[in-house]
Amino acid sequence: MRHRVVKHNFGRRHGPKRALLRGLVDSLVEHGRIKTTLPKAKELRRHVEKAVTMGKKQNLHARRVLLSRYPNKNTVKTLVDDLGKRFQERPGGYTRIIKLGARPGDQAEMAYIEFVDYQVPENFSEQVEKLEAEKAQKNEKRVELAKKKLRKSQRQARRVAR
């Protein structure tokens, strides 16, 4: 029997797990979309849905309950003032999870979790191109440094051989 067995504890005790979920909720509310592992996204969805539903009430009690759960004033303000109004007519299902596949390092299943009315910024493709160009430039510098080190080691090897 599985009485009193917590389903998702992510290998953490109660306090660290609670801190993890608080941080994820803060990030999702602040950015509108975050990338995380699939199990964390599924667990996060439970907490965010309840927080947005509480924020829809838009009263002092809701603010205080949310502050007790998520002690970041900006997060609570956004939940009540922005998200509560945006989803006022929606009966539930405020988030969506988009699966991305396995992470290269440890093969963990990755996913985006976002609010259903999330809009990708207009200049997003420009930002991606800019980041890729910076990455390529850094790689070129690394190749140059590696070539210099190789030449230096070859010169030292020739000196030793004489």
C-alpha cells in the first residue's frame, strides 16, 4: 500500500522541495514561460493553477494567503493584479506544457511550461541569432587559443628533441 507516500519529492526533503517550487512559481509568474524538467513542470502546474485561481478572487484574504505561500511581493502582485484579471473568465487550465525531448547531458526529459496566452516576443528570432553569433565568435577564439597552445607545445617538443 502507498499510504502517505508523496508522489513528487525530487529527492529532497520538505523544506528544499518547497523552496524549489516557490522559486519555480516566482520565475513562471515573472517570465510567463520557463524551461525545466518534465516532472518539475507537471508538479509546478498544480501549484500555479491554484495560485492563479486564488488570485482571481482579488481580495485582501487572497493576497495574504498567497503571501504566506509565496513570500515575494512582486509575484503576489502579478498574480492578483495581472493574471487574476487576464484569466477572470477562464474556468481553469491556465498553463500548458510543451515537451522538448531529452537533455543532452543526463537524458532528462525537458519541457516548457507557459501560460496559455503567452506571446513569444517579436524580436525573439533576432535575439536567438545574436546569441548564436556570439557563441560562434567565442568558439573561434577558443580554436585560435588551442592552435597557439599546440604550436607552443610543438616548439617545446622540438627543443627537447635537439
